Amino acid sequence: MTKHDNTALARFITSLGSLNDYGSTVAQTKQALDLNSSQPLAQNGADVAIFQDTLRGIAAVKQVGFSVAGIIAINQAFTTPSVEQPTLPGHLRNGRYNEDDRIAITIDSRARLSYYPPEVVTRADLQAIVTAFQESDRDEMAAWHIFADLAKLQPFQDGNKRTALIAANAAANTWARENYLVLPFNDLDRVDFTTALMRYYLATDEDASQQAFARMMAVLPSHREQQLHRPISPTEDARPQQVRVKPMLRKG
């Protein structure tokens, strides 16, 4: 029997993990998939939790299907111990009754600008996102709208963007061909994507939302499928060098 090539899935996991400072390389992630073991991964961060929970989240939504229940099932699978995890996986936030559900997203710490998602999230809010996709052309752009809208809604205590990216792939049904929807591969494009997503969070009218969403789409990888399935390059197997890092973007 021919062994399945896990290269594309490894790239998807590292892409998703970049939302939470995933430090393992594509090569390490592929080796973990090949061995069905988290041992090859970096062990000093949240990598093991992200790796295991991504696989569990994919399995959960495959079983349930893209739906309100499927979205909840993804987040419910995020149970590996880590600081990145929701305290109550799969629980829809209700800030009126639970102080752990009251969250804000820092956009600009210097300007003290934050985004405050809805205090209370219900299944009807998730259903609106599911219905919008079902009534759309169901193309790739519609699937990315699922990511953006779920990320902005922040329905869960934590793991919202990871949940959103898996849900978008479930809607696009990328599993069979492994033509996963992924974030930009390089850091500069990923910063642009994240900045555009923050603009999407802050948008209060349709024009602003469309402009921010267009910025997000503009930096996504072109020829994604070919990039996902190509052999792993030396740079994707390179461990971070022990050097003194000087950040380009400073807080103060």
C-alpha cells in the first residue's frame, strides 16, 4: 500500500498554527504526521496542543459536517492542555453571566484601541454565518467570509481563529483533494493579512467591511494547491537560529 503523503496537511497545520506562534517547521510537522506522534514537534510551547487539536477538530467537523453543530464541535475538540485553549471548549460566550466570556481584542495598544465582540453569542449568530454561505455561490471567497465572520464574532472563549479556519475548510470541503485554505506563507504577507483582519473587526458598515476583506484576499497565496503539495524545501526544515532579535514593529 502506498503511504499517504502528509506534506499538504503539514503545511495546513503550520499555517493554522501561525495564528498562535507555532514554532515547529513544516518538516517537523510532517514527521509527526508520518509517525502519528507529537514527539518530533517543538516541545517548549503550544505546538503539541495545536497539532493534536487541529487533527481532532478536523475529525469532528468531518463527522458532523459544516453546520452550527460542526463549528461548535471543532472548538469542543480543543482540549489538549495549553494556555491557548478555551476554559470551556465549545461553550458559546455569554459575558452577562460569566466574566471569563468577556473579551476584547487589542488592535493598537499605544492608541488604546480595542475591538469588543458581542457580549453574548448564540447558536442563531452561528446559523446566520452558515446560512450566508449556503445562500452564496459556495466558492472559495464565500468560504473565506466564514473565516472572517467567525473570527470577528469571537463565539468561543479562545481558539476562535483556529476554529474559523477549520470551519472555512469544512465549508469548502478541502479534505479529499487537500487543497486547504491557508494563511499567507511568508511573514510580511501574514502581517498584512492580520492587519486587514483587524480592520474587518473594526468595520461598522458594508463598504468598510468589503474593503478590509478585499485586502485580506489580496495577500493570500496564489497557486495555493501547487505550493501545498510541492516537496518540502530546505527553508521549511530550518530550525530558528539563536540570535538576538530586533523587532521592526515596536510597541513603544
